[in-house]
Amino acid sequence: MKSIEELRAIKERNKGDVVSRNEKGVPTINVHMGTCGIAAGAREVLTAIMDEIKTRNLDKIHVVQSGCPGMCINEPMLTVTIPGEKPYVYIKVTPENAKSIVLRHLINKQPVQEWLLNLDK
């Protein structure tokens, strides 16, 4: 992805594939898309997540974007929030890791410990 036009085209293509942000009680994936995140590959991570959700026909997941969380050294970052649970912050996410997070965390309900920032010890 090289331009905002490409990002808009992806958004338009996928508009009907994700649930409304107003729907309560569904998992959310927040891809942090500040300048540092984009430079580190956040657009490719976002695209991988959207592709994986579409491939697996997951229709009850919010995918949102936000700005920089202030930890540029850990970019690309994403946060998975499942209702009733604490948020899970993933760091240095690659497109392949993002696909695995969808499968392992959102489908199989097993957070991927080795990629988490906020480990409880």
C-alpha cells in the first residue's frame, strides 16, 4: 500500500464486512496508525487483519484505527479488546503475526504471550 487512495479503496471494499462500531459486546482490534506505526508497517498489518477476517468469514469483530500510543520503538502495535477482559497490547506485529493473532486470540481464545507488551507475571 503506497497511498491514502489505496487505503480508501480497501476501506470501501470492506465496508460491509465489519460490524458497526455501535454494536456492543463484540471484540475489537485497534491497529495503531500513527506516523511511526505506518512507517513500521501498520498498513500492511491492517490489510492482513482485514484479509484474515474476510477469509474466515468473521462478521462480529470491530477493526478500528487510532493514533500513536507513544511507544514508537514497539511499532507496529495493535490492541485486542474482548468484552469483559483486559485489553491485550501486541508489539512489533508483522502481517503474519497479525493473522496468527486473529486465529489464536480471537478464534481460539488464547492470547499469544510471546508478542504481548502487557504480560501478567
